[in-house]
Amino acid sequence: MSNGRSLSAPQSAKAESATFLRDFLALIKIGIVNSNLITVFTGLWLAFQFSGRHFLQELDLLVFTMLGSALIIAGSAAMNNYIDQDIDPVMASKKARPTVTGRFKPGTVLAISLSFIVAGEVLLFSASTAAGLWGIAGILAYVVLYSMWSKRRHVSNTVVGSISGAIPPLIGWAAVEPSLGFGALALFLIMFIWQPPHFYALAMKRTEEYRAAGIPMLPVIKGFARTKKSMLLWVVLLFPLPFLLADLGTGFLVLATVLNIGWFLLAIRGFRAENDLKWAMQMFVYSLNYMTILFVSMIIFALFV
């Protein structure tokens, strides 16, 4: 007998669809996909601006590159979930993943991952051979070098993982200018150096989870004090990098330097923080805002090159 509160068939189907969509987006790590697409587009945009070409005349290139990048990133993220299905259940922050709840079976996850990767690579090679090759490099760096090799074996796993995270802007740039350029190198270095302090902050919050899963993250192996020193060093290394993009103008250099100073001061505060985890989350949030503001500003300032 109905109590008057049970879902009707259409409502139940709608709720089921919403749950499936939420689980699917979690499987492909939609947040990571979106953040990486910002850097892909930045590389694409700067290459267009610096080469004097107009993206409206090459919209097919834009579509191939962005959609192809989204698919290989989503496919690689799903593959990471497939690989980590044995350790995710012991990590509280990962227990809602559809590979842990059983929402998606391992075979299904593997099929989705490979399908997305192949489809994405077809699109990237349609943009340019160089874009397709850099896409393969990014997949191998994330799936093989990070997920399958370094993550469970080496304390330097975060640095190794930073290689794959720095490749998306190269994919965007290579779609327009296959030979790349000095600006492409700058984007790669910025993304590579940005990632350790970003992920170390998150690792501090999840130290006990990583310890339980046997993952040798820096805070687990070396402790918080050593992690703070490392984070400060990586932030310092960011200071000269905006000057590799001096063509974007003085306004960009000032903004980037202000962002770097802000992050540096916050990193210094960590050495006298009363609550390490609270400080780590402040560092994490700052890093997200830093990346978003910096790359969006590159797009804007490039309009005036």
C-alpha cells in the first residue's frame, strides 16, 4: 500500500537517470576534465593569437581539439578509476565512486575508458598529427607513468603525475602550431610546477586515507613539515615563469606576480599555522583560484597582443 510519498514511475525513472548521470560524471572525473579543458583552450587560443590566425575561420580545428581533449581526459580518468578499484574502498573520500559502489562494473568501465580514448585520439589527429601525438603522450603519462607505476611505489608520484597534467596546453597549441613555441613551453612549465603544491595540500587533508591504502604520498612518508617546505619551494619556482609570456603585456605580468606573491605569503604562513589541515585547505582553494585566474587572464590579455 502506498504511503502517499513513494515516487511515481516517471519520478522514479527521472531520479534513476539523475543518479546514473551523477555516477557517470564521477567516473570520468568531470571536474578534472573541465579544469584541463581551460588549459587546452588557453594553449589553442594563444597559438591562434601569436600566429595571427583567426579561430572563427578554423572552427573545425577548435571543435576537434576541445572535444578530442575532453574525451581522452575523461577516458584516462575512467581508466584511473579502473586501476584503483582495489584501493579506493579503503579511502573515505573515494567510497562514493561508482567503481566502489558497484554502479559500474569493471568491464563496463574499461570499455568506456578505451572507447573515449580511441574516439578522442581520432579527433585530435583530425586536428593535427602533433595534437594526436601529444594526446597519446598525456594518456601514457597519466595511465602508465602515474596510475600504474609511480603512484603506489614512489614518494615522487605527485611530481611524476604532474607531467600528464602539464600536457593539455601543449595539445591545444600543437593543434594550431605543431612545432610548438616558447609560449607552449611556458604553459607546460607553469602547469607542471603548479601541480605539486596543489596536490600536496589535498594529500595533507587525506594523509590517513593514503596511509591506509598504502600510497606513499609525501605527507605520509616525510610528514607535514617536510611537505610544507616542498610546497614553498614549488611556489617560489613559479615566480619567473610569467616572464616567459612577456608578450602578453605588463598587465599580465603584474597580475601573475601578485598571484605568486599571494601564494608565497600563504605558504609561509603554513610554518606557524595552528591548524595544519585548515591551512592546507586554504592552500588548496588558493591553488584552484590561481590556476583559473591565471589562465583566463592569458586568454584576455592575448586579445591585445
